[in-house]
Amino acid sequence: MDHFRVVLFGILLIVIGGLNAVFPALTAEFRSFWQSWQYKDSAPTDTALLVTRIGGILVSLVGIALVLYGGGVIRV
């Protein structure tokens, strides 16, 4: 049962990281939606989009490692 939870959490990380990597503007807009009361007409910079994309790739890699670990492919 614990391995199932690890794999499920890994899949969740892959999905979230993939969305950040493929659609960084969408996730930045979602983030700015919650803070829209602080700024008027704010848009994410190119640097913010790059950092969001890199973070998404890293989160996806952690998710892949968790799926492989939980599935028994990687033994520690």
C-alpha cells in the first residue's frame, strides 16, 4: 500500500511539473490571480517564466524518480 502512495504522489508531481514546464505563463497567471489585488496589470517577466519552467522540469524529474522507486525499478 505504501508503494502505491509513492507512485500516486510521483504521478501527481509529474503532472504538476509538466504543466509548469509546458505552460509556464498559465501557471504564472494562476499565481498572479491570487495576488491580483496587490498589483495592477502585472505580467510575468521572461525570467519568471524561465524559472517556472525550470522548476517544473525539476519537479517532474523528482516525480519520475518517485514512480520508479515506488514501482520497484530503483532499489535503495
